[in-house]
Amino acid sequence: MLNQNERHQILEEAVEWLMQMKQKPLNEIELLEFEQWKNRSQLHQSIWQQAYQLEEKFQSLPSHIAIPIIQKQKSHPDIWLMVLSCLPLLGLLYVMNQQQQWTADYRNGFHAPQTVKLPDGGKIILNSNTAIDVKYTAKKRDIILRKGEIWIETQHDVKNRPFTVYTQQGQAQALGTKYLVKIDQKSSQIAVLKGAVKVQPKTNNQYVIITKGQKISINQYNLHSVEYFDHSEIGWTKGLIMVNEIPLSEFVQKLRPYQSALIYLDPEVSNIKISGTFPIANMAQLYEMLENTYAIDVDRYAMNHIIRIRQKK
């Protein structure tokens, strides 16, 4: 029987398929992958049908979102069509995100990173859209990462209790360290800044110990290759996004976790190369920096619930 987390996982996957279909028609390979995903179980089919039907339910949107959009309908017909098609997904994502975090010990929504002090003097920084449980007992110190990304700084424990982070894909036990753990739909990523971490998949007794400057990705069954850890990946722990010559489309993906708005990127500007250090606690300032540096305009609709990035006029 599927637990609640697995149901949320399927719902999140359904939303991603909807978003992908909104961007462009699926090719033959993608269509085959989608059909295989949908036919994994009756629950997959049921959740997909429910998610798809939300496209028809604009009237269920909160009035403080729906009314401003309707008022802009005549002056911005192209935006109206885009907003009308995308807002149900925004509502679905919001509900899914809230349900995932309601019962967690600590949670962070679409906000700048938040710090949690641990009973032993250590600390955990929660990135946006992250939820954890803290389970300290007389014999062990366990952290359950339900979703998102955390930065851990452990402290020596007088009782010598092991410190372990658990995800759906496996576990990462600290060996005196500062390290990062991040999960997505299919894998967990672990990176080490100081010390070492013992990493083990959920259904495999094989493990690997990674050290300073290394990272690794795992799924429930396997360990992947150890890679170099780029310190810019933890810029968010200081409230910053640090990038160097990445496409605007990729940069927008990095922004999504820090705001509840749905971001629409015009294809004409998707390949503009972005470099610099940007504040994630102040999105208005970040967008102003982009407009002042690059040939783009950032438009806001529906009380900032919708962001459109387009070529500067």
C-alpha cells in the first residue's frame, strides 16, 4: 500500500508532465515515457486524470488571484491565455507543497533559507521548499529529509551518537563534517565541504565514503560516480545564487524554488548567458539587476503570482 509521501511523489510527477506538455508537444520518445509512467498503476492513472481536469477549473482559483487576471484580459490577451492555462498548475503545486510539509518538524516554503539549531549545538540550513524531521534519541541522531535541500554542520557529540540523514533513496552518515543533502524525484545528492560522509542506498548494502570537495548521487538501488563539488552550489546558504555563463532558461530554473510565482520565459531570450551573484531574499532587486544588465524586461501579473521575462522593447 502506498504511503502519503509516495502519493505526493506521483502527484508531483503528474504536474511535471503537465508543465512539459504546456511548453511543447511531446516527441515519440517522450510520449512513450509518459504512457509508461501513467500505466504504472491505477493510482498513477487516477492522479493524472485529476491533475489534467484541473485545467478546466479556473473558477476554483482564489478570487484575489483570479480577479486581477480577468481585469487584465482585454489589454493583455496573450498573457491572459498563458495565465489561464498555467494557474491551475500553480494551485496544484501549492496544495501539494503544503500537504507535504504540514506534519514536518521543520519546514520552509517559498522563502530564503532558514536555520535550525539542533539540540547538540549543530545546525541545519533549510533551502526553500524543504521539510525535515529531527529524531534525537539516547543512541542516535537522525534527520529525515522529506523534500528539498539542507546544509548540515555537525558538532561533536559527547555520547558519540551517530548523525545520519535519511532520504527516500538512502542515507548519509556524518563522520565529523559540513555537508549538503538534496533530493529530487528520483535521486539524492550528497556533497561534502569538510570532513567525510558515508553514503549508502536504501536497498543496497554497498556504501562509499566521500570527503572534502566530493559529491555523489544515489537512487534507492545504486551509487553513482563520485564527482567534483563546485562550491557555488552552496551559495544559497549565504542567501545568494552564483552563476557563470549559464543560459537564462537554466537561471530561471534556479529561481523557481524561492518564490511561489509561476515564471514564463519567452523563447527569444532563453539562451541569453547570465553571470553574477544574485540575492535570493529580495526578488524585486534580483529582477531589477537582470533588467539593468541584460536586454530583457520582467513583467508581473496577478499580484506578482505570474512573472513573464521577455525581450526588451
